[in-house]
Amino acid sequence: MNICIIPARGNSKRIPKKNIRLFHEKPMITWSIENAIKSKVFDKVIVSTDNQEIAEIAKSSGAEVPFMRPRYLSGDDIATYPVIDHAIKYFIKGTIDLKFICCLYATAPFTTKEDLKKAFQLVKEENQGTYVFAASKFSFPIQRAIKIDKKGYSSVKDKANIKKRSQDLEEYFHDVGQFYFASKNTWLNNVDMFENGKPLIIPRWRVEDIDTEEDWLRAEKLFKMLQ
């Protein structure tokens, strides 16, 4: 069985009720649920949440909420991995034979069903122990990065590369925070996601990390353009 797990904590600080706030006339989490279902990759799409309102919206959007996330996994400092590990072990205890698991974030409206299909194909082709995740290229060479001290003055991170042409510098990529796909054993063994991972490259114009009100407004405008 292949499952999609969407973590959705209720106590969002920077954007209140971020996971269920209306985004283009739908609760934000509904976009992730619907795209996961439309991909036809998963036998189950489940939401791991500690919040009853999120649970009800998730179920009305087509997902399952087979359990409520325990309080010790619902704090501000809890990372994604323990939440997914908890969900996987819940199903294992129920004697369900899991094969591939995708963690899809609730705030990933730019992830498409085609992305999930491509990721699933990649993860099936890869050896055990490999994550497939969404990544995109940095828009500016990181070798030309500067830092600013407490007094407001700048300094160069890499003086050897600051005067080189952009086309002569190695390209670097970053995780875009949309989804992570791997086998059951890869998740349970807590393998490093990004060391020898297999990135699925997402174009920069379809990437937006939604953490602030400014991010939210930009995402709404970008989504409208893409629609």
C-alpha cells in the first residue's frame, strides 16, 4: 500500500489557521488533498493533525483522519520526521503492509498531480534508502552571497568567486518544501533526506514557501496567474 501523509498542526503562529485559511476559495489543505487524490498514486491520503477543525475539513476534502496526533508531537519545535514516523508506525501496528510513503505539506498548492506521479516513478526506480523530493535552482549564484554585520556593513562570503561570470559558477539547488517520497524502510531508518537524494526539479516560477503574510499574498497572485 502507498500512502500520502499530510501533516497539519493547528497552532500556526505567523499565519493563524494557515492550513485551513481560504486560498482561492478553498481551504489551503484542500489543494494538497485533492492533488494527492487526483494523482492516483496513493491507496490512502491521510492527514495527521491535533486540531478537530482541521480534521473535519480534511475529511470533507476527501482525506482520512484515522487518528488525532498526540500532544507531544504538536509543539512549535517538532520537526516533520517524528510526525511521519508516528503515522507510519500507527499503520504498521494495524498490520497494514506499507510500501511507499509521501509526506506532502498542507501548504503546497503549487504541487501538481503530475509532480506526484513523476516523483512516484522516480522513487520506484531508485534503490532503497533514497528520498525523492521537490527542489529548484537558486535564482542567483550563492557563491556571490554577502553577509551583513551588526553595524550594517557587508562582507563577501567567497572572495575567489565574486568576480567570476555567472555561467562559470556551479549551479546549486534548494529544497522547496513541498513533498518527500520514500519507501517505508527509508523513513523508518531515518535516512538523511538530502544526502544522495533524488531531486525532482520544479521550475522557480512554481515555487513559493508560505510562512508570512507577505508570502501568502505573493502566492495568491502567482497562483492566479498560473490558473
